[in-house]
Amino acid sequence: MNKPFKVLATATILAMAALPTAAFAQQGVATPVNETAITQAKVVPGTMGKITDFVNDNTGKFITVTGRGLAATDQSEIILSITKDTKIVDAKGQTVALKSIIDDKKVVKAFYGPNITKSLPARGTALTLVVQDRDFSAIQGTVSEVTEDGSIFVKGTDLYGGYNDEIILHLDPKATILDQNHKAIEAGGIKAGMSVEAFYGPAVTMSLPAQSTTNYLVVNTDEIADLTPGTSGIITSKNEKTITVIGNPMEHGGTNYVMLHVDKDTVIVDENGALLTADALKENSYIDAFYGNVMAMSYPGQTHADKIVVKEAQAVKAEGTITNSERAGEGRVYLNVGSDDKTENDIILNISDKTVILPLAGDDTELKDGMKVVVYHSPIMTKSLPGITNAEIVIVTPDNNTVAAQ
């Protein structure tokens, strides 16, 4: 079961605290390059970030700068035309080649004229690009946890790399924190479940997860994601007080195999939010089940069901033997339903990374010829013979005579 991040490494935090605040500064780190840049910084809009796209064709030369606006009304992403009048300089006023900025993924302050389009992203003309001495990174994601010291644990996507990322961010005492309307908010207004775009660095620890300091965040305070752990799956058995669910863990935690206790405190609803009774919990039903972080260390784990969303569709249960067949290619297995000599009711199962396979023991999830299995599959099946469908759950049973065992 995936567990939320709970404990920060004390030594790492102390090491972070020892780093000078200036090491993390993202604004005001360089003296303005010249009087022209000073004037522009005061009267024209600007975006600080990295160049994420470059186009040079018969229509002109264009860059896309992705980051954050220097003022609340400035663009966080903008496409800028580079003309013969565009000045590209470093913090000392020395001319810099645009190609080197792109190749080295340098941070720039891009100043542009006030006449920009209303498109997304907006388009305008670059007046000056000022290469920054210091680098930074950025993450777009969800606040998974807010610690007692005010640090936030963010899971999401790297703004510039596009890969999944997670990081603990310590808020600089002078951090700029804005809501979705770019109005300043206090650090105490950040709650778990809120989406956030945060800029941090350049110093980042080598710990897991990494840690850094941020001095600029944009937080969506209107929408708070549900971070409750849970399982999206199928009810495989039910009695008076419990249901057994097999499926896939929720994004923010959960397990693929769980026994849930259902009582008067369990909220049961349909996909539209209408209240249901426990009678709606039927075997083979697709459900989303939510529960707390405390679970008995049994197999399967046991806990109380806080909320259950019952879906309209129901899976189809089948029992049989995995059999070698030329009709089952890569990513598929042939199921001899009923383990008999008949073929008209046999099926071919698509096996994907979403298919939950419960082996007899250990973590060997390879499906082999001769294995006896219980399968829950999609109600949607081709009209071919044998029919082809998606396997949701495959449970290997003790009664098997696999080729490997022989």
C-alpha cells in the first residue's frame, strides 16, 4: 500500500537551513544590465523563465518563454518574435547568442511590448532578453502534505522536463505566494490537496524525495483534490458486514487487495452522488472505495470503508485453465473456460498493466500454461470465436497443473 510522505529527514532539513537564503533567490539576483533594461523593467511587461520552443522559418524567428510573469498581470507563457532590434544580453550587458541560451537551458527575463494577442499563449515582440546568472526549476502538481514547519510536499510534473516529480519545498520567509487570481495569500492558506505551481532552486538536495527552497508559488485555493487513499476495482465477495475489493490503488495511495468493513458510517453513492444503501454493493460490481491510512496487517489488509462509489457496469466472472494457443499473441492469454473440451465458450484475455494478477505466492505474476484461474473481465467482448475481452483481475488458484510445475 502506498503511504503518504510523513517524516522529513532532520539532518537534511538542518543542511537546508544552513544554506544562505541568497542561494535560493530567483529575483533581484543580478544588477540590471544597463539603463535601458532598468527603464524596461519599470514600464514594460516581462516573463522570467526558460525557452521551451524555438521556431525559425520563412515567417520569422520565434521563441516560447515558459515561467512566471514579473508582475501579476504579465504572462506566465508567451510566444515572442525575435527581430533585428531585439537585444539579447547577459547581466553584464554583454551580447549573448540565442542558440547558447537554448542549448544551455538558461533562465531569461524576457521583456516585450504591451501589444500582445489574446491567444493562449499570447504572442508579442521581444524587446530585450536578459540572461540570468542563476538557474531555477519548477513543478506543477498537488500539495500532498503540509508539515508542521510549513514546508510542503508536492507531487506533480516538472514544468520544463515533463516528467513525474516530487519534492519537499521549504518556503523562503520572503516568498511571494499568490492565489489563482494572482492575489497575495499567506503561507497558512496552503492546504493539502491544492494544486500549485512552484519555482525553486538552484540548490536542491540529493535526498529522496529531493528538497529545496521556493520563493514564488501560485496556488489554486478554490479546488482541493481528494487525497484519500482507496481502491478502484471490483467487489469479488461480500458478506453481511464486509466486502472484498480487488483493483488498482488510487493515485494518492491505497492497495490492490483489501477487505472493507461497511457500516452505518460508510457513505455509499452512485456515480451521480445519489445516496444508496448497502444493498447496492453486489459481487462483480465496479466501485471506487475510499478508506483511511490505518489498516490491519493481514492478507488482504482490512480497514473501514469511509466512502464507496458504485458504478453502473458489472464485470463478468469466469473460471478455467490458461492454455497454450496460437490465437493468443503477445499480451494475451487463452482461457479454457470450465477447463473442458468445449471451445465455444472459451475466451482470449487482453493482459495490460492495469490487469491485477494475484499469484499463489510471492510476486511471480507470469500466467503459464496449465494454471487454473478465476478471472473478472470487462463486459465488452468481440463477437469473434473465441471472444476477446480485457482482463481486469486474474486470481491464480491452488488447483493447477502448470507446465513449469511438471
